Amino acid sequence: MNELLIVGSVALDSIETPAGRVEAVLGGAATYGAVAASLFCPVHLVGVVGEDFPAQHLEFLGSRGIDLAGLQIIAGGDTFRWKGDYNEDLNQAVTHETHLGVFEHFDPQLPAHYREADFVFLANINPSLQLATLDQVSSPKLVVCDTMNLWINIARAQVFEVFRRVDIAVLNDGEARMLTECESTVSAGHELLQLGPRAVIIKKGEHGALMFSEEGIFSAPSYPLEEVVDPTGAGDSFAGSFIGFLAATGDVSYANLKRAVVYGGSVASVTVQDFSLDSLKTLEEGEVERRFGVVREMATF
Amino acid sequence: MNELLIVGSVALDSIETPAGRVEAVLGGAATYGAVAASLFCPVHLVGVVGEDFPAQHLEFLGSRGIDLAGLQIIAGGDTFRWKGDYNEDLNQAVTHETHLGVFEHFDPQLPAHYREADFVFLANINPSLQLATLDQVSSPKLVVCDTMNLWINIARAQVFEVFRRVDIAVLNDGEARMLTECESTVSAGHELLQLGPRAVIIKKGEHGALMFSEEGIFSAPSYPLEEVVDPTGAGDSFAGSFIGFLAATGDVSYANLKRAVVYGGSVASVTVQDFSLDSLKTLEEGEVERRFGVVREMATF
């Protein structure tokens, strides 16, 4: 089976949502992405944490078959911490505090056995680190990137550079409009496609996702949820399971990209039903397939 | 072919959007609904206008084969006028002025040949008038209703009464959450279904529509537009073409309801590409079918 390399943030999050609050729980784009992808394929993680990173989280990641050889643990360093809330709008986090900690001087170094990875997911992280990672991979079959509003604001040129070098870019609708300065999500999708990726996937939360490509626009509904407990990591687990499914099947045809989008949404819908990665931890065998089937039924006419 | 009865507002609208502004143009829920439905089937219109209503609009409606025997023209009366803008948010009109005019004392009286209509669309209007119309129809095969936030605010019990008496209720996502006091659109859909209709359709603008029924949830994407000129009448033309297609085919199976939702969205996507009913007036033969095909392609995986 193809192996998947994921680089991105590993974090400790403090989050408040209308459903409750948690302190210093396991989070980070690469964490969500890796655990979601591990439902489908072997994962090699690249990231950094401090000495304060709880051993139980390392054990959990290892128990999912995630290779941690590329996860640097910095003696005396502090793990990246993020504090935010979704009290006003479940689709948009308000950041209260960001402590970069060990991310401030992070220089991703890929272990030798990572460099041959066929599938690469550049999860949300400073775009210069996404590029530095990509420079160390020999000849990937498929590279997917994600980003966030912070990098669009402070490192727009580098975000564009990443988009030019990947096969598939994933971002949410607000980010797509911000990056392109388009008012319409459809225009933003078409414009981002012009940068060169084979496909651009725009996530719209409860409204599903749109994939733009030369083959046309694909629209996937979201799995219908009555309640969202914590939206953190929805996009990361969407992208992680999207590329994880592609790596597992080794099929990057347009038809399979569409299926991968629906798998991505199915896993993301699990993620948001509890804080941190709690609902991914207790996910029952067959539940992702069941949700995939529900979404297929919803979309068929 | 089945005939369709439509009751609702006929109006003169003054509208400002980021794309421009127009004064006292043809509008009203029944107008949009009737013209959209007339793409598919014969329509009998029930409504009221004042002496100030331009003859050219009557000629236009007549030219679409819309039966105006039930359109009262009140001597000395003023046509209902609405003034609003969508400058902040294309999904939500801000009302500046409403002149009820002849609507203040409107008492819908159905001509004899209207009472046997098999298909009935209770377009947006005071729910007491929707009920008064329904009381005069003998044995319709299918009744569809729409409503708006105004009636939910000032006549909630009557809106519920309408929902209990129709086969299919159509409303937008904000209205659905307002009416049910649910935070989630999915919960709102399920709750409204408990009132008794066979299906509840929640329109989400650019994000498509969800249809809730005993058969499950159906999700239809919207036809992808790069620009919306004027969203006025999108929902009315959605519902009008939805029921118009059902009346034309005489098929109210679940499979055909799903197709009707996609036809509704296809026609609505035409409506919003110009002010008033201008783009419906110039709609080319085959364009609705083409958009239906695009949406089917977008949804297929």
C-alpha cells in the first residue's frame, strides 16, 4: 500500500464552543490529518512538540500505526498552543492566544525512509515549512496542501507558491475568497485552479464541499448533523482522510477523487461530534462507510 | 396537462444590490412563481394590484399563458410596493419600505374554473390569505407553500397551520431555524416534517437545497454562478418551477420530487442573473435543461 507523509502542526488546544470547553487537549492540523488518514493507510508524521507534550498522546498516535520518526521532541521546548472559541459562529474560530513555542524555530528534517513517500499532505502550517518539506521528497505521486487565513494574511506569496507546486489544494470558502479577493466562491475556485493544481477543493462546513478541476465542478453534500460539538480539526481531518483514501486505493482518477471528497466529509462529520480527537478515537468499524452511503443516497437523483 | 393555481403577492419593487439599482419594477412572490411555473405548465394566478399597475406587466404575464381571471385590479387602489437592498449580504434583504396598498384588504376570491386545480402553490403572502385560498379549492393533488420571516414573526401560529395543511413546505434556512427555534438546519427540517407535510424543502441560496421527507434527506447543489445580480424572487421562482414541473409531469413520486428540486434550483439560478424578471423573459429554449444537466453532473459520484 502507498505510504502517506504528513507535515503540519501538532498542538495543545484550549477551546470553547456553545457545547462546552476544554483545556490543553490534543490538537493540531497534522494530528487531525494523520489520525484521519490512519483510518485508510500508513502515515509518516513530520512535526515538532516540546518536552511538555503528554506521553499519552504519543502513545495514542503510535497506536494508530502513525510513524513518529519525523516528530521532533525538543528538550526544554514548549508545544505549540492555541486558545480560541466558536461562540459566535461555529464556522469561524476566534483566536484568543497563540503560543508558537517550538514552532518558532522549526526546521522540518525528513528521516530517510520518509523521502520516498508517494502521497504527501502539507497540512496547515507556515507555507515556508510546507515548501521546505516538499523540497525533501523525491518524486511523490500526489501532493495535497491546506492553509489558513493567518498565512494568507502574512505570507500570501508563499501560499501561492505552495498552490503552484501541489496537485490538489484544499481550503475553506472564506479562505478561498480571501486569497483570490473574489466575492464568489465559484469565481475563487476557478481562479485558484489557474495557479496550476489539478484540483481545488473548497470546504463549506455544513454545506459540503466543491471540487474544481478541468473535469468540471463536483459538489458533495455534508453528512447531516443535528449538532456540532467542536468544529476544530474538521478541515484537517477532511483533507487527511481525503488523501488517505487516495493513498490506500492508489487510484487518482477523477472518479476516485470524487469518492475521496465524500470520504473526507464523512470523517470530518465524525470529528466535529466531540472535542479534540475524541470521536475519532471511539469511531466504530463501518461507521465511515455508513456515512458515505448516506451521503451517496442524499446526492442521488 | 394538470393546471396550477398560484396565490401570492404581485408587487412593484425598488431594489438596490451591489450590481445596481432599479425603481418600481415588476416583482412579487406570485409573479416570480407564476412566470417560473409557466415554463412548465398552465398557470391560474390569484392576486391583487392597484390601478397604478402598468398594463405592460399584465400583457407580459398574459403572453406567458398565465390566466389572470383571478387577479383583482382595484380601481383607485395602489399596488403593493417593496423597497429594499442587499448591499450587506446577498442572502438577506434589508427592507426599507413596505406599502401594502391593495393588499391591506385583499380577500382572495377564486373564479369557478380555478377551484378544480390539481396543483396549488401558496406563494409568500399573509398565511391567513393562503388558508382562505386553500379553503376554496375542492380536491388538489398537491399543495406547496412558501412563507417569509415577516409572517413567522407576526403570525407564527397561522404559518404552522398552513404547514399542517400542505403537502410540501418550502422556506429558506434562516426561516426554518427561526420558525422552529432550532440552531441546526437539519434539526429544523426534521422538526418541520413532524407538522405533517410529506416533504419540507429548505433553500440555502448558493449552497443548494435540502429536501426532508420520510424517504430521507435529499441534497441538491445550486447551479454554479460567478455573479448574482439580484437575488429577489429566487425562492419564489424555485418553488414555482418546482411545482410547475410536478404539475407538468403529473408525477409526485419521490424520485420526481428530487428532479423537481433540481429544476427549481436551475430556474432560480436564471432569475438571479438580472433584476426583476428580466432574465426569465429572455431565457433561451433548452437553457433550463442544460443547467439541470450541469447540476446532475456536479452531484454524480
